[in-house]
Amino acid sequence: MKDEAVISTTDLVAKYGEQTILEGVSVDFLHNKVNVVLGGSGCGKTTLMRNILRLEQPFSGSVRFWGEEVTDMDEKEFNRILKRVGVLFQNGALMNSISVFENISIPLEQHTRVAPALIERIVRTKLSLVGLDHAIHLLPSELSGGMKKRAALARAIVLDPDLLICDEPSAGLDPETSAHLDELILDLKHKLNMTMIIVTHELASIHRIADRLIFLDSGKLLFQGTLAEAKSSNIEQIDRFFSVGKF
Amino acid sequence: MSKVSVSDSTLVLSGELTNKTTYLVYTESVKHIKSNEIRNIDISEVTALDSAGVALLDELQSLASAKGSLIMVLGASQELASIIETFSSLSLPLPESVTKVGFFERIGNEGINAWKNFTILLILASESFYWSIVGIFDHRSARKGSFYAQAFQLGTSALPIVALLSIVIGFILSLQSGVQLRNYGAGVFLADLLSITMVREMGPLLTAIIVAGRSGSAIASEIATMKVTEELDALQVMALNPLRYVIVPKLHAITVVMPMLVAFSILIGMLGGVIISVGYLDLSLANFVNRAIDVIVIKDLVISFVKSTVFAWVIVIIGSYYGLQVRGGAEGVGKATTMSVVNSIFAVILLDAIFSLLYL
């Protein structure tokens, strides 16, 4: 399955009222690669993710997961696909009324028949991977912003999904934790053959983990390819992005 | 497909060990561990492993080693060993045990918390009244137009529901009493009875319950949301007193609009009585109005006015208190709103009973 597209969009158009956010985006997210989506604020990165995940209905165009067209797929069928996907939202999106443990165990309890004794072990392991062993019984409201994000990442990877989508995973994290998360992402990719789609602005992170870059500009796909190809593409916006971020 | 077997004190697992298969493997393996002396777990024939599979291996090791011997996992390929290394929970510290709180300790804690909350409520009330009085003379720290906006939100927009419920209550009261009074030929006293009931009791109480349910919940949810989204903190760091900026305009507005709402409720409630008196008891409209006015003394109006004002303050203070006490996110806001409505209505009814005892 090497280099096959896990998700591909064709001429995807997204609109909010009269305003067009995505203008015919055709992009492939490749298997077992860290696909990084980048671009300036308001260029449509989050909208692209939301349309792919059917949180918003595309105006036109198509989205395929593992070769299956999902745009008009019924909910039950799409849920079957979603069980293979882990999603980390920008603000974590943990349920505030239940503990971190309960938040993370939801997918295990709902989608698998794993024994309760194993559920606790799995949750503890996943929390340990994101450096949150001590927070297992806390409520999300008792966590800092960065901790919430890490707990949400633990929830996203609890089923060892085939595809992990992260919206700005390292935003708000200290550099050490951010580097640790990047290592974890690479580890998951290598050991469990996960495919990653990461929306991020962090240049250091991009250099560490990106296999492929998808660059959006004003709702249009500007570039998709490797980091080296991006740097030698001589596209003004991409050059500016990498030169401004240098320090 | 996964298989479990035992050979020479070795538990042999084969096939996939993933979150799709661990349930059956776990049940089978536990049976073998209970009935056999297991020293090793052989995974050389395992074809796929994920974190659920590693958790299963850890659990089986723990269960088997509880019988006394150290359990080894054998036959792991380099790939499987690397997955086990990442996802193993054996080296993690054991989860802390949660200490249970005893019955009497819990009652004691509840008592202490109730006292603390009551003192916080009193402090909030006293500060709010202090800044309300200061705010009358100094308008600088209130948002421009906030008084009118609040008066509209808490008062004007409540008119339709107050009107509807008042006329229905006035109608029901008159109907029930009218039937009994007519049996004794005392139908003419319906005006007296309804007038006293509406002015002294039903007007203030009914309006307060509607305002507690409608505006009290709005106050609690607004303040709770502001707290959760750090808007109150933002006011504080801008050197603005959140009480003065958020609660005081509501207190001012409700102090003015509540007596008006009560007066409106009384008048509309009397209208319900007019329908019964004129339509069912054959009283003339002039007779009804004259008797209804004659029976009311200044003291009744003062009590009605004082009651409505006190109820209004209680509703705003309790709504603000629960709004400010909110913890957590969306669910916290919901809880604060519910608690505010329940406790406002309880407080209003309790205060009404006290007023009734004091001014019979």
C-alpha cells in the first residue's frame, strides 16, 4: 500500500454563505507518511479538515477514504471508516464533565470488546506516552491548555488508528514537550504504520516530522510534495513562509 | 484469527493480538492460567500486535506471576519487541488508590462547605449592594446603555409571559372562589378576595417565580459563561470591577422593573377576575372595580412593593452567585443555571412565607 492515497480530495469547494473558503482543492494524503498541511491564517486548513471529516458538507467535489467515496455515504458506513481514524482537535475537545480516564476510554468501550482490566492498562500506557500519567483521574477543567491537548492526543490514538489527524498538535506546548510529541508521532508511524495528517505552523516540527507538505493559500492548493521539493519549488509564498520562520 | 494453547508450562498465543481479538484471547488465556502452571508466554506465532495486544500480554504476565513465578514473554520478533517496548504498562507506576471518605466526614464536609458558600453569598450580596449605591452616583464604571438594555431584557421582554400567566391565574382563582361564594350568596365579595390575594400574595409571588425562571437563569448562564470564557478575568485585568460592571446594572434594572412587572401582573390578574365576576356572577364592572380598590389599604401596597423588590434582589444575587461559582465548561454552566433557578424559587417562596407571618 506504499504511496497510495489514504485520503484524496477532488475539486473540493467549501463555502460559508457566499464566501468561498476552498476553491477546487485536489490533494492526496499518502499512506504511512506524515502529511503536513500548512498555510497562512484563514487559508482554509481547518475547513479542509472539517470537510474531509464531514463535519461540514462540501459545496462540491469529492472526498475518498482508502479509495471509497464518502461525500454521499450514509452515516453508518462513514462511522465504519471513522473508527479507523483518530482526530485531535485544536482545543482538545475533551468532555468536561468526565475524567481524563473516562474521556480516553470512550472509544475502547464503544468500539471494541476489550476487557475492562485491559482498558485501564491501555489508557495508562497512552497517557504515559503523552507524559500525563499523573492526570488520569483529573477532570479536564483541572488541566492546563497543553495538558488538555496531550490528553486529547491520548484519546485520539487509543484505538491505534490507521490514520491520525491533528489540528495544530504542538500549539501552546513548550519546545521539549513539542519535540517529545514529534518523536511519538514518528514512533507511531513506524511501529503501527499509521498515516498522519498534521496541521501545523511550527517550522521546527515540520523539519522533524514532515514527509510531505500540502501548502494552501487563500483556499487554493499551492503545492504538494516533499519538504525538499517545497524548498526548491521557487514558489514565492513557500519561500517567504520558510524564510520568515528562520531564527 | 487468534489461538491460545498450553504446551510445557508455556502459554502459546498465535494469530492477531489487536483490539479486535483480545477479548476472546483474554478469556481463554485466563482460563489456562487458572488451571495450569504457566512459566512463559510464547508469541512467536503472533502476526499482528497493537497497544491492546500489549496490554493483554502485560495483564497475563501480571495474573500468571501472581501465582509466584516470574513470567517471560518469548519469541518476540524485533518488530513485536519494539511495539511491546512502546506500549508496555509494566514499568508504569501503579495507579494511586483513592481514599474513601467516611459517612460522618462527608456530612461534616458538606456542613463546612454550606457555611462557606453562605458566607460567600453574603459577601457577594453586601459588595453588590455597596457598589449599587456607589453606582447611583458614579456612572463611569458601568457600560453605557447597560441599564436600559438590562431593564429591557429583565423587564419588558418578560411582559408577555407575565401577562399570560397572571390572567390565567386570576381567572382560575376567581372561578374556584366564585363558585363557592355564589353558593352562599356572597359573590359580591369576589372582588375583595381577588384584590387582596393578587396585591398581597399572588402578584409578587407569581411574578418573582416567572422572573426567577426566566431572568434568573439568564443571569446565571450569562455570568457563568463569562467566567468560563475568562471574560470576567479580562475585566479584572483591565482594572474594572466585574461586580460593578456586570452585576450592578442588573440590580439597578431589576429594582426598577420588578415593581412595575408586579403592578402589571396584579392588573392583568384582576382582569381575569372581571371576566368571571361580570360573566358568571353578574356583578357590574363598576361595582367590581370599586370594591377591589376600596378593600386595598396603603399597607398592602407597601408590602407588595417591598416584597417584589426583595424578591428581585434575591433572584439577581442568587443568579450571580451561581454564575460566579461555576466550575468546568458547558456542563458547569448548565448546572449553575439549574441551581440558580431552583434556589431562587425556593428562596422567594421562603421569604414570602416570612413576609406573610410578619405582616398578617
